[in-house]
Amino acid sequence: DDTQLWKMVPRFSVKIYTDTLYTKDNRNSRMEFVISKPEMSYGLIKTSPEEEIPNYSDTYGDVIRASLREALLVNGVNEANSKDFLDHLDLALQEEKSEKKSKKKSKKKNKMTVPAGQNCKLVQHRAYFEEALGGPYSITLKAGDMVLCSDSDEIEDDTDFIIEHA
């Protein structure tokens, strides 16, 4: 409607996707092997270290959460994946409030088994937030991860964990 004098614009535009962090093809081997997964970060990560992001107050957290919920709904992300994103966001906001001075993010490093005869990849859910009103803030939410394996070139995702760029 062209007669409308104002319109509501979300604070952030959100791109939801699954990022491939590591791949290993072990299809030519008869032995499985265990490797250390790359150290992975979780939580809210500033895209550029120079950027000053306002403190993660309850109001600011509500804005980020509302933007994420809208993006999950609009892009038809399934319930399990939506829960993964929202749970990681809530945890990250709690960490930000309680550990504001240390700037330490949750990290996890553990083992990844690559079975014999399998082609595997490590993937992680991510949400990229960019201020819709031209502000300098951009943040990435790094959420849950999963190892997917197949005996062919194409690794199938029977769990619907992978989200193409939405």
C-alpha cells in the first residue's frame, strides 16, 4: 500500500545455513580411524573484531531471538533444527551476560571417528545476523554440529540436519 506513511522493518536480516567444517574420505580403507575434530566455537561471534556490538541486554536478546524465529519460520526450518538454533542462542545470551568481561566463547574439541569405507563430513548450523537498517553490526550464531557419513561421493542427510542457504 503506497499510502502507508511508515512500515516496520526488522532490526536484523538473518541468513540460516549449515556450514561444512571438515571432510574426510575413507572409502579406500579397511580400517576406521579416529581424529581430533577441529576446535569448534559455539555462541554469538562478532564478524569483525573491531565492531562494537551493544551489550546483550534482555531487550537486545529479544530482538535477536525475534529475528531468528522469523527467519526459521519464513524459511520452513523443521522443528528439531529450529530448537537447535534457539537453544544455542539462549545459551549464548546467558553466557554473554554472565561472562561479559572474559569474552570467552563455548568451545568443544573431541574425537571424530571416520568408519572404514565411508566418506564423512562435519557440519555446523549457523545464522548470520546483519543489521537491516545499515548499522555496523553483524553477528554469527554458531549452533549445533553433526558428523554425516556415506559410502558414496554424495553424503546423504537422512536427519534433515543440513539447511541450504536460506
